[in-house]
Amino acid sequence: MMANLGIRLTPEMLAEALDMAHVCTLCKSPNAPIKALFVPPEGVSQRIGAPEGKLRLLTYALCESCFQLPGVSDLVETEILKRLGVQ
């Protein structure tokens, strides 16, 4: 299910945001080639500065090795929330 972001996210905006992620979120390897978006769990967007009713999307990168880790999505979520100080 797609969330209503309140803005139209154009392909250009998405490409620009993803291009800003360079370092692997898990191992800190530079020039990580895999780019992705993290959508925080319900209620977290407002705790990290999004207006009420809006989402705060976060870009991140992974190296090929970390991308292959079992449970990589959970590992990324845990790391991002830890960095944001909400876990």
C-alpha cells in the first residue's frame, strides 16, 4: 500500500535522493552500489521531524556483501533507528 506523502515524488527527485547515499549503512564501506529508501515504522516520522500526517523517507546504501546478509532489511531498520536515536 502506498502512503500519501502530500507531494508528488518525481522520478528525478527520487534519483537525486538515492544518489546522495554512498556509504554502506551496515559496514561503512565507501561507494556502496545498492541504493534504497527506508520508510520508518508508523509514528517514527514525526519523532524525526516530519509534520503530522507526513512521512519522512530516508535513503541509504548497501555494499554487495551486506546486501546478501540474511535478514538484511531488519538489520538496516535496526541500524537506522539506532542512529536516529529512536530505538
